[in-house]
Amino acid sequence: MSHHSPGYSLTIRLRYPDRPGLLGRITSVIGEADGLIGAIDVVDSREGKITRDFAVSATTVNHGKAIVERLKSSQDWEVVNVSDRVFLMHLGGKLEISPRAPLKTRDDLSMAYTPGVARICQAIAEDPESAFSLTVKRNMVAVVSDGSAILGLGNLGPKAAMPVMEGKAILFKEFGGVDAFPICLDTQDTEKIIETVRYIAPGFGGINLEDISAPRCVEIEERLEAELEIPVFHDDQHGTAIVVLAALTNALRFTQQKMKDIRVVINGAGAAGVAITKLLAAVGVEDMIVCDRSGAIHRQRGQLNDLKVWLAENTNRQQQSGPLSEIISGADVFIGVSSRDVLSVQDVQRMNRDPIVFALANPDPEIQPHLVQGLVRIMATGRSDYPNQINNVLCFPGLFRGLLDVRAREVNLDMKVAAAQAIANAIPENDLMADYIIPSVFDRRVAASVAEAVSRVAIETGSARRGQVPGLAALSTAAASSV
């Protein structure tokens, strides 16, 4: 079953005689073509003809084209224009830079630039830490990618990565009040990426790595963490892991199970799969098996990369081998960070009673939710058109808000666990339901809660350069007022 999505939405402009019945016929044609009509707006009415814009959601690009062709087949109206609403949103990019200081008088210019700015430069030279309070560094994150692993699209390069990085930047600002700038590098050489980020780091309070392929992304993050004095966070790894932990925490609260008692099968042994495994192990999950395309990962398997060597040594305590369809037998939880349709209905039937299934592959999950309705106790995906969307936006805006507010040097394990707990606790235990184990991405309280938790733990673990600052308090107040 396909779902209509604004991601495949069109604005179709039609002109037709202004007579009774035609509007109804048009909407019927769109409906018969399985188009979902949103807004209908009058553009013009003259000379006995009316022009209207129809916002129509489709299920795929080709479905949208088919709807348009059905409309064009009629002689009773004219298809004037068809616009892809997604492309319209991206015209000119999704970001701009606006000044925070006024520049309207000669005095303003003298203070913002020469000669006044020289005093600020000298102050920072004498006290480098003051760059956090006197420049954009205090609230600025670099969103860095080489375009080698874009969403589910693969290696499309740095230019094609820009729309995703721009999107990430506006999510930072909208949900966390964090200024972020997309930086897409025209190299996929690990050493050059590390060197470049090291050189640009003075202008930023944090580094968010994005859409860099595994296993290079792990080495890049680890080495930058060791070399820089600002937090470095690869969201595809740890953001995913944090939100998965939050969702699993609430799922187990709902099913009244404990971390130490469950058997978990994770499909996908890339950076996200490894990060999820490590975080779940840190909170007490003892029985985990990770599968890749060749089946279960165990010590006797040859040709394992460094990530999979760690998995072989730290999971699969009974050293089972075999494909996912065999390994899944008796599992309580399935977590997929792999590819579409790798999990079958028969596989789910082999799991323990009332299983928990997180099918997180995007845009198409490991199994379509409607296929296992009635077979699973809890179902989650990475998509916004199903319940229980496991979305990293629940994590990274609040996480970086908290890091920046206390000028943290790193993102440590305790902060990741605290962030997951804050996300989970956004839903009171009495309000949990099978289709409501994770808060909405539009719940403004989440970012504030995550920020508070991360700031507190940064201070407790000695990672913070200072205590809380007004940015966090303002975010918390804004979140409270939006509820």
C-alpha cells in the first residue's frame, strides 16, 4: 500500500468554462487517478472562464505524472501549468544570512566594522575563549558532508548533498535556535576531510557530520573528536541510536519488559547499526545479534571490516550463523537500518509473541506496516506518514543547543543516554500507546528537555566550559509557551 505524501505534491493550474458541474468532474478525475486533493485556490475569473490551482499529493513521481496525463486527456478544461511544489520550495535554496546588528548609521558602521572591530579582534587574541561570546561561534554549527551517503540515494557528491545539508540547517534553527551552515566538501579522502574540518573549526561551536559513508565516517568522527576542543557528532550514527533508544525505552515500558531480558536482532551493520548496538549494550541489552547482507555476524566469519569485527566480538554470544530469516526466530525486537523489503511476514511470525518491529529504512521500510498489522505489538518506521516516526530531529537540535549553552568540549556516552531519556520522558508513562511511543517532531518541549539534560550531564562529567546561559532558558520558555 502506497501513501500519499507532500514530498510528491504538485500544483496543477486548470482553466475551464465557469459553469456548474465542471469543478466536481475535475475533482472526480483526480480522485479516480488516486490523487489526494489539498487546497483549491481561485487564481483568475474572466471572459466566462475560471482558473484554479489544485494542490495534489501523489505517491510517487510517476504517479503524479499519471494524474496530470489523466487531466490532459479531457477537452473540457485546459492544463495551464504544472509545478512541483518540492522544487518550488528549493528555488534559491532554503537558507539566507541576516545581520543581528543594525547597520543604519555611521556610528553603527564604526562599531560593527572599522575601527571598533579591531578592539574585538585584540580581545579575542588575548583571550581565545572570548570568541564564544564575541562571535557567531557561540551558536554556530558546521553541517559537514562529502555527499558519499545521501539519505537512501547513495554517493551523489557534494553539490547534490547541499539540499539535505540546507534542510538540516533549517531544522537546527527551527527546533533548537541553533545557527548552522552547510559545508559540502569536494573530496571523499578521509585525510583531506579531517584536515579541512580542523582548519574551519575555529569559526564554529560544534561540528555535525552528515551523510558520509561507512566505515570512513567512524574514523573521521573519532579522529576529529580527539583533535578538536568542540563537540563532533555524526548524526547518522548517534542521532539515530539515541532516538532508537528513546523509542525502545517507551516500547518496553508499554510492554512491561526490561532491557536485560529481551532478544534483539539488528539488520544493518553500517555506522548506524553499530552505534545502535553500542548504545543498547551500554544501557543493559545483553542478547543482540547483528545481520548484514551475508547473514549473522560472528567471530568465524571472514573478511570483516573494523566495524564488523567489533560486532563479532561484542554481540551474538552463542555465535549463531545463518540468514536473517533464521536468526529472527525467537526475537523480541527487530531493528532495521538496512534496505527495503528484507523482512517478510513469515519472518515476523517467527518472532516471539507480540514483537516490537522498528523498520527504519528510508524511504521504504524493511517491511510495510500494513502487512504485519495484528502480528506486531508495536511498529515504528522512519517515515512521517506512519505512527511512531523515529526521526533524528527529535535529537540533534536539542543536543547541540545543550552543548553550545555550556560550551561543551565533546559528546560523551552519558550525554547520549541522557538525551534518549529526555526524549522518552516527553511522553508520560500513562499516556503511552502502541502507536504513540515516541513524541511528535513538532512537540517543542522535546528540544528544551534534551538541551537541559545534555547541559546538565556536560557539567556533571566535566565537559562543560561554563554553566547554563540564557539561550537554554529562552528555549525552555519558548517551548513551554507553545504547548
